[in-house]
Amino acid sequence: MNLQTILITGGTGKLGKCFATHFAKNGWRVIFTSTNEERATEFIKSFSNGENIKFIISDLSKPNSSDLLIQKINKEGIEINHLINNARTLDSLRVNQDGFSQRDNLLKEYIMHVVVPYELSINIFQSQKESLKTIINIGSQYGSVAVNPSLYEGDLTKAPIQYGLAKSALHLSLIHISEPTRPY
């Protein structure tokens, strides 16, 4: 049997835990990233000894972090067959009292949701062309439609625009990659 290995970034978040649990319980080898060793260790404890799951501490919001992550993976001899780009940070979702975002937070969100998945995908592909089979980038409905503030309690500070902008850019980059180039 050929054991499939999946790398899930942001493995201790809400979706990351669901993905990791699903694949581990179905016999896959799961490698996930987290910025928090304590949360990652606690999450691993929820599995019986039968699952093949491990974590790598990696702060993907830092420059060169995808290079360092791939170096760790390659050093350990891990072949990645599938990648789920799921990591995120809540640090860049700050807005002022009027709901406006600072330029720095807009850029950080774009880097985390567009640049990091691109870098990680390219780095894995370049170092493991024969192994990598699929790449999944986690989008959001807010990449396609505007946030409806009435769905959330409180004011506009609960629905920062930078999240939707970054996810929209991710959606557009996927369309660009998946469709052949055609003259306009």
C-alpha cells in the first residue's frame, strides 16, 4: 500500500484540525504546521497511536518561512503528495474604531493568503516534482461576495475588509492558473 502524505498548513485552526483529523483517521500520513507548539502537542494527543500524524512549528507569515519549512521536510526525508494551504493569522485582521484597515494589515493579509500559498506551492513542486499530486488553496465566500456586517454582532471592526480582499486575490489567481491564456 502506498501511504499518501498530506501537508496541511495551519493545522491547529478550526479547519486545519478538521482536515488533519479526517485524513489521519482515513489512514493518510499527516504533517501539519502550527505556530504554537503547545496547541499542536495537545491536538496530537487527541489521536490514538494508530494515526500517523506529526507537526512542524512554522510561522509562515515570516520572510523565507516556506523555504525553511521545505528544508525541514526534505531533511526529514518526507515526500509530500498533497498540500492544503490553509494557514492564516488573526494578527492582521485589526481595524480602527471606524472599521478602516491600516496599510500594513492589508499587506500582511495579502502576503498570508496569496504570497505564502504561492511560495509554498512552488517550493514543494520544485523540490518534489515526482511526489506532489495536488494543491488545495482554502478560499472563502468573502473572496466572491462582500461581507454583510448585519450578519455579525457589533460594528464594522468585526468584518475587516483585508480578509475578503486577500481571498478574492487568491480566487483570481486560481482562475488565472487553471484557465489557458487567451487573447482578449
